[in-house]
Amino acid sequence: MKTNKFKEFFATSWAIDNKTSIYVLTIFITLLGISSYRSIPKEQFPEIVIPTILVNTVYPGTSPEDMENLVTRPIEKQLKGINGVKKITSNSLQDFSSIAIEFNTDVEVPEAKQRVKDAVDKSKKDLPNNLPGDPNVADIDFSEIPIVFIQLSGEYDLDELKAYAEIAQDKIESLPEITRVDIVGALEREIQINVDLYKAQAASVTLTDIDRAVATENMTISAGNITNNGMKRSIRVQGQFDNMDVIRNIIIHSSSGAIVYLKDVAEVKDTYKEQESFSRLNGKNVITLNVVKKSGQNLLDASDKIKEIIDNELTNKEFPADITITKSGEQSRYTRNTLEELNNTIIFGFILVTIVLMFFMGFTNAFFVALAVPLSMFVAFMAMPAMGFSMNMIVMFGFIFALGIVVDDAIVVIENIHRTHQHEPNIILAAKRAAGEVFLPILSGTLTTLAPFFPLAFWPGIVGEFMFYIPVTLILTLFASLFVAYIINPVFAISFMKHEFDAPDKQKLRKKIAIEMIIVIFLALVSYVFYAVSGSEMAFGIGNFMVFVAALILFFHTLLNPYIKWWQEKGWPYLMRLYERQLRFVLVGRNPMYLLFMVIGLFFVTMVLVGIRSPKVLFFPENMPNSINVMVNMPIGTDQRVTDSVTKIVEGRVLTLLGDSNPVVESVISNVALGAGDDMDFARNLSSEKGKVTINFVEYKYRNGVNTNDYLDQIRDEVKGIPGVEISAQKNRAGPPTGKPINIEITGENLGNLIHDAAAFHNYLDSLQIPGIEELKSDFQDNKPEIAINIDRARANQYGLSTGQIAGELRTSVLGKEISKYKVDEDEYPIQLRYSEATRENINNLINMKITYRDMNSGLLRQIPLSAVASIDYSDTYGGIKRQDLKRIITISSDVLTGYTANEIVPQIEKLAADFPVNEGIQIKLTGEQVDQAETSDFLVMAMMIALGLIFFILITQFNSVSKTIIILSEVIFSIIGVLLGIVIFNMSISIIMTGLGIVALGGIVVRNGILIVEFIDTLKERGMKTRDAIIQAGLTRITPVILTATATILGLVPLAIGFNLNFETMFTQLNPQIHIGGDNVMFWGPLAWSIIFGLSFATFLTLVLVPALYLMVYEVKIRIQRRKSNKIARLVK
């Protein structure tokens, strides 16, 4: 046998020789890691930046079709040449054009905005000369959505409530974390001048006369300074209005020279604007404050500060006692709950891993290994602020994912030190030798584990931006675990492992237990005393925790330790003997080949079973909604009061369905016009035709098993049947923003053909009543009622009138015009001029109203009726003309009903679209979520190929052998059997993102144990052992780290996979563990966790049985080939 070479890894040896420095470093990492964790912003989801720039252009008096041709097309023409643009969408409306330019996610927002500004500047030469202003270019921040809704209610008028709402608004907006607070449902004060058409015409007073008179009277002007008796005094002309009578008594000079007072021709009122928005809570009128957080700020800190303002500054202090303040839709509540559950999942998984390690390695060694978890995470926490990461559920899952993996390196190192120490009494020499022996396989194993995550870090698109945090978190944590395993763990091992190896006698053990119990009980008593004095809940929790630790010490030494000893001395050796027998049987004769054929056969059988069972395929995992939005969409141009009346009907049906005091429902909030659009809408301003009823549910753990998807289905059925309105019920979605599950785009240039074919296809699909479709809705409206006033330019010119003069007069008459401001202290209120409601709401009055103007030839004022130069037509027009990537487009979309998936419905629609007859130039295609799904699937396949390539390169570099590399890679391919079998057996759905991500990640995890086996076989062969004996010995030697690493990874994910939730904080502080099963996290992450659990469980069998068998089979094939070559050479020599 060859001499056993002593291997040493210099970094480990240096750490062991300088252990004091390592202890100090460990303390430093712990303190800095905890500090970093506390300072990292907390969010539910990462803030995804979608570089989107909006170009808005106003052109009064222009139809949607003219708006498209005169404004939208010229701007789009310049925009299409910008680099980095992903998509251009536009909507040409009456008087308004809106263009949204979405860039690729690698383009910075300021750069994107500048590129758009440059393109818009180039387009100005092609735009109409009489635009009232330049196109407005602004960026959109989709992360700026309300984090909480605050409702104010009480026995007060809305204007009084608004005054209190403004106090709360000012205080909350002063927080650095808040960008703005929108007030919904309040009345806006306004001074109205409502002109009587007939009185004004009789007095020959025009709207322009009133405008000029009010504007020139309402002013305070400084006239300079004078010196009087040696004192400088300023001169100020005071003319600002301070009451309504001053305004009413303004003198307006008519053309006849008679003095006319404003009160003679108009009504002056100090009143309120027509209510633009409405808000209700549980059916009662309230004023709602929508609080919007700044991007990148800490959500939990912001919510805590808002709560402090409400509790300490507003309630019963600035606000009267009879004003009720209610909060709803708190993102912080869900975020806090999600992060707490994930934190507790990490702790619970950590405990499970530690317990399993104790059975194999003893308490001390298990503690060394488990130490890798917090220390690795602390190192990652330290790096996160520099990378701009927040602590969100994606990052937290990265840590849960890493939980079972980070201990792998420590397991191998500590287990090898423990095994080597049994033969080498010098613990320092044993630690150096053991760490050096496994350095290369561990390094290769870590690199191969990370290999699949490197391509995932370059995941393109919105989904990639969302999932980016998982690979980066894992890469940081696993590199940190490598540092901990080789620098920190060996130092702790040389200091403490020898005590366990020496096995102290019973008397010393009792003394040790007594000391531990005295210390723990003393700390518990101190905590309880502090709690009694201060009432601190934390002190009470620490005391309870110490009692728990005391119970654990007794449990471990009196009850658990004997079982651990039995397992180490009898149970595990017995299983190892069974494994040895099975391994020897597998290595006999042709059994390795038969085993390979069996695994290949199982692979094909699994594929057949998948085809037979046909599991549902989802893009993202289905979730139980925390809230449901019932969207009410009236025809464009609908008055907000009409929209509100319809929203009340919807709201009433929802409240009746939910019932009074429903324990599952937190609140029902209704918004009309403001805060009523979709969160992903580009335009977030007032939309009078939109209403929204939001049902917020209590947290999952308080629902007592109620599935809120059932409410979604019931609400969808309940709100149907209201004519003239589109109503859809949508649940909040987990994950990145994606398109609608069913999204049909019909494109073409001929608008008439496009409208006809889109309507025909829409009606055709409706007639088929395809199961699973909620309700198909078109985004095109061609029946918006319109009154067209056609100007006879020739006759108008004869009178010396222009179209602009006529349009301006009409606009002021109907829409009104702000002509000045009425100041009260620091507040300003608009003075609005227009004709009285009776005049402006009657088209006959408007068409017969006299236009008063000054004849430019004679200089005299003239009056002619509008009917002399214009006629009217009643017609329908388009609500808007939409375009995408410079093509006209009509979109038909729908959600899918519960129990169905888009992948079941979309193929049917695609087939129908392919056979549907359309006019030339019209195209029908399915987009939305399906496009994202196809892109994601393609990327994951490519990522898997790149991962296999990287793993292949790492393995070929280590072993310098193609055959050994292929043996180890076979684990990756065959581990998919475990994933698919688990899905089929347990009747689970396949999530494109989560299951796919699990399979890609699995590729790196399963390889590391194969490396341990193959590398140790080679080592034993180098020492002179025969191949078959080396294979058996390597299996027996490495079975412990293989089982431990696989079990640790699986147990780290089990709490998340089954959704077991236990609140460790409340368990000690309130003696309430809040145990429940399920929740948002298990629905979101479950498919990924189960994929790894199923695949790794099967891959462990492959590692321990198939890899040794393939190694022997390849070796024997090589021997046969060498023998044949030798025989041929021998025959040639003869």
C-alpha cells in the first residue's frame, strides 16, 4: 500500500494557528450581521423597476382619430428609433394623447427619460402649431402604490372631515419614507360664478368681460416705498377679495356704457366643486387617505411611524373623540406576517437540522455544524446594504433555500475531523489533515451547487428582475458557508471536540449539568425580576426562553442522550451494514448494468405517468387572495355620480353576500374616480368612469381554513347582470407583474376592418362559452356618445370669427375657466367662471347662445347666435384608438375561473383564431401571461444547459476524466425522476417558474455528494486499494456526510413545503405559539420546495447506489478495452 500523503489547506492551518483572531472575527461578524439585518429595509416583494416613460399631449377640440394622426403618430415615428425600447403603446383619446414607452430592464430610468425627451423634441416640427403646450414627458414608478388606506368617519360634514384629513395628510407627508398622501372622497371648496345667459346677453356682457373684471380687481400690488417724517413706509394697494359681497359688487362695463354689476348677470357662490371622487368603508361614507411610500424606503418603519402619528398625535388630541380612524389594506401587516413566518421557518428548519446532526455527530459537533447557518447569513447581511437589497420574501426564501445547503460544507469538514480524530489523538493535526483532505471535493461541490445559479442571475425581463434575488442571495450565502467551514469551524473543533472525544465520567457530567442549570435559572430569574419592575414583554420572553433552555438541558442529558448513543452505536451501524450488503450485491456481475437499465426504464415510466395524469401547468403558483378587487368600468365619459350609483349597487351585492360581521373579512372599501384604477395602469389620475370595490381579508392564520378563492367565485357570480357596465373580480396576485392569463391582441392598420374583426371574434368566442373563461372584455369602445359642433368657416369668416374664438367661448361656457384665486389665510381656492347649470346642460340654449366679440374692422362689439355659424350632429365616436409598436390594436382579455388554468384554455383559442376568417392585414395572436411563460420556459431550459456545461467544466477540471464527469452528471438527469414521480403521486400542479427553478437548482445540489463518493474512491485507489474494495469503502465512509447533507437540505425546506408555522417570539413572550398549517408562503414557494425534496430524495439513492455501480461498470469496460488492445498487440508481435 502506498504511503498516506498528508494534505493541508493553508487557510485552515493559518486559522488554527491564530484561533484568537478567529474568535474575535466571529464576534465581529455576529455583531455587524445583526446590525445590518436591523437596518435593511423590509418589504413583502422586491421593488421592481420597470423603466417606463409616459408622453402626454393635450390638444383641445380634437377627435381620437385626429389625435392619432396629428399627434400620436409623429411622436411615435421618432420614438421607434430609440435604443433599448421593449414596447411602445399609445392611446389617442378626445383632446388627449398618451404614449407609454417601456424599456428593457437594463436601461436606467434617467437615461430612458432623456432619450424620450430628445425624440419628442425632434417630433415637434411635425406637431400642430397651435398646441396649448409641449408634450409632457414623465417617468412612472410602479412601486408607488398605497401601503395603507386610512379612513376618517364621524358625525361631521365632508368639508369638516376634510379639514381633519388635511391635518393627517400634512403630518404623514412629513415622514421621510412617504412620497404623498392622496385624499379620496372629500369636497373641494370653490368660488363659482354661474352666469345667466339671457341676463348677460341683455346687458351685452361677455364671459371675457367678466374674466377681465374679476382678474383685474382681485389683486394686491406693492406701489413702492415713501419717506414720511423720517420713516420709510411701503405702499400697498389692497384689492384681494375677502368676502363674497365684494365679488358680487364688481362693476362690469357693458358696450352700451351702462354700469353692470356682476350680481346683475351671475350668481356668485362660495360652495364646493362637483364631487370628483367617492369613498366608502363597509357601505358608509368616509374620507380615505391613500398613503404612498417612497421607493426604496423601509415599509415596516413607515407603517410604525404612521401608527405612532395616529395613536399619539391625532386620536383624541388633534382630532375630536367622536372621529373614528380606521386603517385597512395595510401592506405592512402582510409583509410583517410573511417575514415572521419565513424567519420562524428558518429557526424551525435550523432546529430540525441540528437535531438530526446530533444523532449522527453528537451535540458538540452538531453545534459546530449548525453554527454555519447564522454565521453565513450574517456575512450575507453585511453585503446586502451595499448591493441595495431589501429584506423581502424573495431574499428570505433564498436564505431558507440555503439553510440546508450551507451546513453541507461544515458537515463534511466536521465529520471528517471527527473521523480523523478517532485515529489521530492530536486534535490540531487531525483538523488540519481532515480539512485539507476534503478541500478540493468541497470546493468543487460548492462551485457545482452554485453553477445553476449563475445563469439564473441573468434572468431577463420582469420575471428575472423579480427572481434575481434568489441566486444572488444563495451565491453570497454559500460562499460565506465555505469561509465558515474552513476558517471558523476547524478553530471551534480544536477547542471543544477533544472534550467530547475524551468522554468525561458521570461525576464530571453531573457537575457540568449543574453549572449549566444554575446559570440558566439565574438568567431566568433576573429576566422575571426585570419584567416585574418594567413590564417589558421582551424580558418576560427571555425568562421563559431560559426556562425552556433549562428543560432542554435536562431533556438532552436524561432522555435524548441515551437514544443518540444507541443510534450511534447500534442503529446507524446496523443500517450501514445493510447498505454494505446491498452495495456489494449491486456490484456483482452484470448487476450494475441491470441497475442502469432499471433507472432508465423508470425514467420512461415516469414520463408515461406524467402524460396519463396530466398535472395542471401554471405559470406562477395559485394563491388564496388576501384581497379581491371588483373593477367597475363604465363607458368613457360617464359622469362620476353615475359611476358611483352603479358602484353602490355592486358594493351592496358584495356586502349582502359577505354578510354582517364576517370573521374572514377585514373591510370592504369602495373608491370611485380616484384610486379606482388598476395598480399597473399608466394613468393614475381621475377617471370618472371607473369604480373599485376592494374586499380585504384577515390574515390566513385567522381564517380557520376558509378558502378565499370560494368568495372570489361567489362574488363573480353575484355582480353579473348589470347592463351597460363591465365588471370583473380580480384577486391580488403573488409574484411579478404579468399580463392577463387570456390576452388576445388583434392588430391592423385599417380601423374599420380592425373594429369589425375584433367584434366578430369577440362575439364568436362568447357564443362558444369556453369553460374557464371569466368574461371576455374588449378595451375598445366605439359607442361613446358625442355632440359634434360643425363650424361653417366661410360664414364665420364673414362675421370676423375664427374657429378658435368659437371653441374657446364654448369651452368656457360648458367646462368653465379658473379666472382667479380666492385666498383665506394660507389657503387658495379657485374662482370658476361658466354659464349656469340650466344653460350649459341644455344643448338648445348653447347652440342659440350669442357670441359677443369685437369686430376687428369697425372696432365695435357684435353679437351673433352660435347657430348662425355652426350646426350640430348627434353621433357616436371612439373612446380611444390604441396602438402597440406603431400598429393599431384592440385587446380582448379575461381572467380564468378558479379550477382552470390559462394553459388549458389558450390552446383552444389559438386553434380557433388560426381558423377564424379576417380581413387582409388583420392579425390575431395570444399574448399576455403566455408570452412571459414561453420566455421563462425558454430561459430555464437554456439556464439548465448552461448549468450542465458549467458543472461539466468544473468536474472535468477536477477529475480530468470524461467518464467520471458523466457518471456524476447522470445524477442530475435522473433526479428529475424523483421530481416528476412526486408530482404525479401527490397529484400536484407544475409551476413553470417554481418547479422549473427547483429542477435547475437541483442540478447543482445533487452533484456535490457524487463528487464526495468519486473523489474518495480515487483517493483510496491512490493509496493502493483495489477498485471494487475502494468503491465499497468509499460508500461506507461517505454515507454519513451524504445522508446528512441530503437530510439537512430536505429538512431545511420541509417546514416551508408543508406550511408549518410556529411563532417563536409569541411562544415565549405571550405563551402563544400561534401554530397553523398553510399560508401565503407555502402556496408561493411550495412547488419549488417539493421539487427539491422529491428530487434530492431520489438523488440520494442515485449517489449511494447508482454512482458506485456506474463507476465499477465504466472501470470494467475500460479494462476489457485495454485487454483487447493488449491481445491485439500480442497477436501482432507473434
